[in-house]
Amino acid sequence: MLNSRCFNIKYWGRCKRNLMSKYTLSTNNTYLFHAPDYKKLVSEDMVSSIREIEHLSRGHYRNLDIEMTLAFYTDRYVKQIFEFKPVGSDTTIVDVGSGYGWLCMAFAYSTQARIIAIERDKERLEAGKEIANILGIADKIDWRVGSLEKLPLEEREADIVYCIEVLEHVYKSEGAIHELCRVANDIVVVTTPNLWFPIIAHDTQLPFCHWLPIPMRKIYAKIFNRDKRENDNIFWSPYSLHKNMKGFRPISNWLHYSSYSKFKDTFPFYLPYGNGCYVEKMGFIKKAYYDVVSRLGHFSHWCVPSLSYVFQRIK
């Protein structure tokens, strides 16, 4: 999705220091957001202990930079929500499909909110709890096993619900969308690949592959040796997502950000996928395209690879 490259160790160390130094105060009429200094909060001993957790050590996320992973979720999600809603001790935040719980941990470090992590893979959830325990924040998070199709939450229990790169894995289930709407009292933050975009980096990265019936996808992917990346994901279009988010309206102007400039301010950043890479800037062509599309405001969501929104309940 992004033009990225992994730098040598010496340069990478300098990049880490530069990125850490760019986290600053974000103000809100009611609350102040202070980004944590993870360099001070996460020790080398903590990192070593985290890497020994079996579920993490045997997977493809075993080499993630823990400090920078937490910084990524803080800068790209926690910090941004303050543009739409104050987050205090009376706020309940839910991350659906939390994985190891990095987003929940970022909220635990950054806010006094009540935080709920929901993950269907019990082993992964337990590993996430172990990570949080090593970091000393496990008791700030309510860890629940559950699926998107049947969330272990009461109606409107959450003030803010996150569903990050999960919808494509539940075979375009309308029931899953309805569950997000059922449990959210105010805000739903969704990110998922855009069906209408001709290439999806989340999948095979083959042009138009995701538009084909699944049997034909497998053949197409195999021809180009991408069959291991064909996961039978079913994607949402902007139209179908809007249609099913009943009772909610989009309030973000660019992806899940309040503005295009807020998105650009997050560069450079560490991308915590796979083995992790440092993203210095957008490529020239992508930036030129985004510069034009961003002028469409709310409608820009229809023209970018990611359906990334902040939806708000219509009062």
C-alpha cells in the first residue's frame, strides 16, 4: 500500500529517534493528549521477555520493534480520535479483532479510558495479555474472547468501537456491520480494503484479482506465484459499507483523519506489518494522486485503496 524500505541498522536508529521526537501535544477543549515516550517506558528486558512468548515467537510478527509498534498505533489511531471526541475515564473503547492488542495497549498507555479487547483466537488473545502484563498494563484492559458476528458486548456499551482490517475476513457479513452498530453508542472507526480499487495490497496485489470469483482468483494467483497470498477475502465497496452502517454517518474528511494534513503529519512512521519497515514518505505518484483526491472531502473515501472511516451515530 505504501512505498517503504527497510534501512540499515545505523540509519534505522537515527530514524527511530527522529520519529519519537515528533510526538507532541494534541489539544482538545476538554482533555489534553500527551503521547507517551515509549523509548523510556519499554525497556530492553521487557522486549526480550515479550519475544520469548511462544505464540508471538513462532509467528511472522516476532521481529516487530515493540516501541515503534506502540508508537504507530498511538500516532495513527489514539491521537487522531481526539479530533472527533474527548477520551477520558468515563469513555469505553473497544477494539474488535484486537490480535495481540497493540491498539488497546496504546490506549492504555495514553488515556484513562475503559478498554476492551475482543479477539476470536483465544491463544492470540492470551499472548496479547502476556505482552501487556510484561509492560505492566494488562489490568487496564478487559480481555474477551469473541467474534465479530456475535460480540460479547451489551447494546451501546462502547463509546468508541475500532474494527481495523477485520471486515474483509468475515466474508462480507452484513451481520458483522450490524453488530458494530449495535454495540457503539457514538463512534465506529473502520478500516478495510476498498473493493472498487483495482489493486489491493492486503491480498495478492494482482490487478483485478479480487473482482473475480474465488475459484478463478486461485488460478490467477497461482500463475503469478501469489497463491499463498490468496485468502478468499471478500471486500466491501464504499456504497455497500455506507448502506449497512445504518444510523451512522461518516465524519472524517480523509480516511480516519479529520483532514488530509493530519494524515500527512504521521510521516515518517514505522509500519508494524510482517517484519516491520520504516516508511519515510509517500511515493511521488501516490502523493500527486492523493493531493487531488483529497479535495473531494468526504467523497475522497470512494477513490482510495482503504475504506477508512470515522462514523458517528446520528442522534
